[in-house]
Amino acid sequence: MDTVGPWSLVRFAHVAGAALWVGGQLALSLVILPLARRMLAPEAKDRFTAEAGRRFGMLTGAVFLPVQLGTGWAMAWHKGVTWASLAEPGYGRTLATKLALFVLVMLAAAGHGIAHSKGRTDLARSLAVVSLVGSLGVVLLATALPAS
């Protein structure tokens, strides 16, 4: 029977972080915020949604990003990924596409927070959708990468 090695734990942390990020976006978007809009008075809804978003943003900055960046870099190093290999067909291009989409997702998420804080609700909502759809794309691309 194989034992769980350190690289399995690194991969687990990476996948768990991604699941937390995407699952959190889905839970907020599909469950928590619609209920808040329907059940809370306008002032309470606005305060609740702002605080939920702020807390999710803090969790992202304090936990998700460091874990994803650290474990992602470690796995790429372990696999021998170089800047040049990111241009090669197959694994390299898939990883490069995943990384580019991840950067766009993070920019959209940051833009969402800024737009929301400035009261630009329509822009904030659009950027939230872009971030969520992009996050699902990152997960899809991740499933195309071989584990070894």
C-alpha cells in the first residue's frame, strides 16, 4: 500500500484551497446572497453582503492566495516546469493558460471588491460573474493536467 508522501499533501492543499475558493464563490452567489436579498431589510442586506464580501476577501488574501501560490509554485518546481516549457504543447500550454486565467480571475475579484466599495453595483456584479466563471475555467484546466 502506498503512503501519503509530501507531494500528495502539497497537491491536497492546492486542491482544497481551490475548492474553498470556488465553493465559497458558489455558496455566496447561489445561496447566501439571494437569501439575504429576499429575507433582509435593504439596510441590513447591504451591511450583511458588504461584510460577507469583506470577510471572503480577507480569507482570500490571508489564506487562499498564499496557499495557491506556494503550492502551485512548489508543484511546478517539482515537475520541472520552466518558463520555456510553458510554451510547449500539452502540459506546458495548459498550465500557462490556467495561470493566465487565474491572474484574470484574481484581477476580476479585486475589481469586484473595489467596484462594490465605490457603490458601482452593476460593475461589481459583472466582475463577480467573471470571477466565478473564470474560476470554474481554472478548475476545468486543472483537471486536464496530469497528477504526476
